[in-house]
Amino acid sequence: MKIINGMKVYVEPSYEEMSTLAARLVGAQIRLEPNSVLGLATGGTPVGMYKELVRMHKEEGLDFSKITTFNLDEYYPLSRESDQSYYYYMTDHLFSHVNINKDQIHIPNGEAKEVELECINYEKKIQKAGGIDLQVLGIGNNGHIGFNEPEESFAKRTHLVDLVEDTIQANSRFFDSIDDVPKQALSMGIGSIIKAKKIVLLANGSHKAKIIAETIYGDVRPQVPSTILQFHPDVTFVLDAEAAAELKKYIK
Ligand code: F6R
């Protein structure tokens, strides 16, 4: 582990090892504070971490019974029953395999009629739960965290986002065709994310190498939303060697 710009950076040889380490960090949080509030991400990156957390639950008794969760985002509009929804993803990869209390799970409602109200209520629920203790993040190729796309200013709270072409393109791999990818999403804002006490960001693959280096070393600016993490007091990057490749230039 190296400390770079005040942030912890772990570089693991493979995706599997990256996933195991990320699961250990989340597992440690759960063991130390069994009633933790976790912020969770979806996408391809954390699949291995969820698999390992499920194993830790089944084989090591990792107890989710007092855990509360808030997911970062959900496509809009999309029914939670759709097998492309993040609700479905979370059920499939984690929630149906562990002893989490279903009342303690929160995911923005991709079918909400009153979007504004849904966003305000989501924030209220996070506040009422006492804020997020540990937030898990992935990262988009363009530096989005949650679905906070590059903008002229940092989005503060949960809001409706227009997904940019790059994100629609990247996420089309999970859909039958690119036309099926929703063009919008509900996402926690940058302000909501950086209020988390701890943040763990996962990234793997050579396609993430450039954005990881920029996130850690680049100027902090809303055009690369992930750079805001440089201002957070407790961020841990868990990377595989490919995603860390561009850091070599900087690590002595
Ligand atoms: C998902 C999310 C997104 C993803 C990002 C990376 O809940 O908030 O920011 O983390 O798009 O996605 P993958 O892991 O598929 O490369």
C-alpha cells in the first residue's frame, strides 16, 4: 500500500485479488461496526467483491443483519423488475445471498413519478440513517462516480442525470442493444458521496489506467468528477495492476 496525495492506494496483481481485498475492507467495516451504513456501487467492477462478500457470509459468518445500504444510482426510467435494473443486480449479486434486512436496503426508485421528491426523500433517508460510513465506488472512463458525469460544477445532491454518450456506450454491454440503455439515471450527487466517512474506489483493467492517474494526480475539477476525491480525508483505491499502470510514471 502506498499513500499518494493523502490517499491510500493498493495495487493487486489480478482482478480476483483486487476483489478479495475490497471485500476484506468492507468485511472489516461490517465486523467492527455491525450496524454500519454502506454506500454501494453496481457495474462490472464490484461483481467479484460481492461474490467474495457472499462467500464470507456463508463460510465465515459475516453478519449483514444490522447493515443498512444505499446504492449510488439507478437507471431512469426503468422498472426494478427489469433484469437490467440496479435493483435486480444488487438482489442477484448480494442481497438474496446474505442475511440483510430487506427494509434496510435503499436504491433510488427508477419508476418514481415525482422525481424531485424521490431525490429529496433519498437524501433524507441517508441523513436519517446517520450518513454513510463506507462508500464503495467504481469509476467511469470519463471520471464519473455514481452517475455524476463531467459538468461545469459539482452536482451536490441526489438528482436526475442525463447520461453522456460515452457512458451509454460503455454500459451497452449489459443490454441487448445500445438503444435499450436508458438515457437517464437517478444518482447520488458528488456532495452526497463525499460526505461518506470512508470511501473505497475499485478499478480494474487497462481502460481505467488513464482516468485513475488523472483522479489521483490531476487538477480537481468538475469536468473530471472523480478528482474531488483528493479533497476527501479517507479514500482508499483498490486497483488491479492494469488500472494502476499509468501511476508507475509517478510512483518512485
Ligand atoms: C455504478 C456506478 C458507476 C460505475 C462506473 C463503472 O453504480 O455508479 O459509476 O461504477 O460506471 O462501471 P464498471 O464497473 O461497469 O466499469
